[in-house]
Amino acid sequence: MFRPTLTLTVNNAKTALDAGLSAIENGQTEIDLAQLTVVDSAAVATMVAWRRAALDRGASLTFRNAPANLRSLAELYDVAELLHQH
């Protein structure tokens, strides 16, 4: 399971995006967000890109253990369904 760590903001979104895309390409279908403590809107955009990449491969992608601040941003941007388990 892929686990981004501590921070997912505009400052490191490209690195996190690439790491997640690599994990998805290698067959990962779950991303554990429990270690994230600092997020901004770039985290939401990164999650959308990860989900799109998984769907393009014909795979599902589940986000687990989203912290409250990330859930709040997802609700703000009307993409809270990203965090629902499928």
C-alpha cells in the first residue's frame, strides 16, 4: 500500500504525484493517507490525478485513513466522494 508521508502541498505535489503514479503502475490499489499532517489544495488535485490514472488502467483506487484537514478540503472542493471506499 502506498503511503505518502507528512506533507502534501504545492511544494512537494509533483514528487508525491510521481511516487503515487509509480505505485499505481505497479498495481497498488490503495493509498493510506494516515501519515499526512499538512495538506493544501494540491493534495486534492494529486488525489484526483491518482484516481484518474487508476481508472485509465481499468483499476479502482481506495484512499484510506484521510485526516480531518484533507477530508475538509475534499468537501470544500466538492470531491469528497474520492474518500469513499468503493
